Amino acid sequence: MKNTHRLLAVALAVSTLVLAACGGDSSGDRSSTSTTAADPLKGDITVSAAASLTDAYTEIGKDFEAAHPGTKVTFNFDSSGTLSQQILDGAPVDAFTSADEANMTKLTDKDLIEGTPSVIARNQLIIVTKPGNPKGIKTLADLSSVGIISLCGLDVPCGTFAQQALDGAGVKIPETSTTRGQNVKATLTAVTEGDAVAGIVYVTDADGAGGKVTAVAIPEAQNVIASYPAGVLAASKNAAVARAFVSYVASDDGQAVLEEHGFLPPT
């Protein structure tokens, strides 16, 4: 009889444990389902960006890939006008950052950009000269008579902004005294390689050139501020990663890199 009672007690205990285990598994499953993190970002994206972003975005791209090991960012740097036209012509691009609003508008007007692009940085112009400023250039007015001046093409944002600054200061530089670059990097190179005595580029490009040039500030009243909108292409094949990249640029980490490279904050 005692053996029978003992067997019944063991059976009841086993049943209780089985029921508890089943209940625990069910509860655990719900908890696991509700707390499971989203799959990590994966895949490649192509980002077209204004040439003036080359150094900053290259660094940001590496940081982004380190934060998301399953991703790879390939950059295409050139003038914003060239890049926007490539996109209009069907180039497979996932995200675009322009050095002006006008070239981004060309895309938003065609519904090629998701939602509303966000400004991720601003920039301003500066005069650059050969090291040591041998011509003694102090103002925009001095550029009219010191020799060959390097400017961006008139269809390039840095060229448009430079012309606005010169017009605002009442300065005319003969076209025969100018050499024009297809983007701001080419415009800067004309000065660093000695093809021009001076040029007008962005502050960020002058900072990046280091001792290869001497920078001469343009007064605020004569300067032009460039805004940099960024957006994800509606036709992106990897929109999740593209959105994450644009968000990363706007994050504290991305903004810190942009600031280190001389960019002004978005507002």
C-alpha cells in the first residue's frame, strides 16, 4: 500500500512539472517574440554626394559600416549638377546629398526622392591662395586683377554661389582671367598645383587642403551659405540601409564628423 501511495505521489509530481514546463515555454515564447530585435541591416548601397563631402562622407561611411557590419557603402562624388543629372538619366543610386537645394529639387519635382529631404549640414565660401598668399589678397575685390582665378563652373553649386558673392560685392573677374573646375575639388586643385593664383571654394575644402593653400576669409555680409539636403531614392534597391545611412549622417556621431571637417550645423 505504501508503495502504491509513493507511486501516485511521484506521478502527480511529474505531471505538475510537465504542466509547469509547458506553461513556462508558452510564456517564454511570447516574451521572446515581443523582444526579438529586428534583423541587422545588410547589403550594399551607392551614395552620390557633392564633391565637397568627399573627406567627411568617406569617414562617415567607414563608421557606418563598422556600426552595421553587414553593410557596404560605395560613394560617387562629383558636382551636385552632374550627380542629379545621372540620377535623372537612371543611374542606380540609393541616396543623394546635394550641395544646394536646386539640384535636389530637380529630383523631388520628378518624385524620385522618398518623402522630404533633410538638410544635414551647411557650408560657406572662402578664398584660397598659393601658400603664403604671395599676391597679398585680402578681399574679393583683389581677385579682379591678380592673375588667373580658379572658380567652379557656373552650373556647379560652388560656382553659382561664388558668382553670387562676387556680384554682391560688385566684383567682376574677366572670363579670360578665370579657369573653371567641374567640381570644387578640381577648382581647389588648380590652386594647389599652381595653375591659378587664387580661387573660391568651400571652407571645408580649404581646411582639407592644409598647408597646400592659404585661406582668406570672406566677410559674412559678402558670403553665401550653402545648404546640403540629403534624401533616399524612391527606386532604391536597399532603402532600409539607405535610410539608415542618411539617419546616421544626421545623428550626433555623423554631425561630429561633419563638424570636424569644417561644416556648419544644419540650422
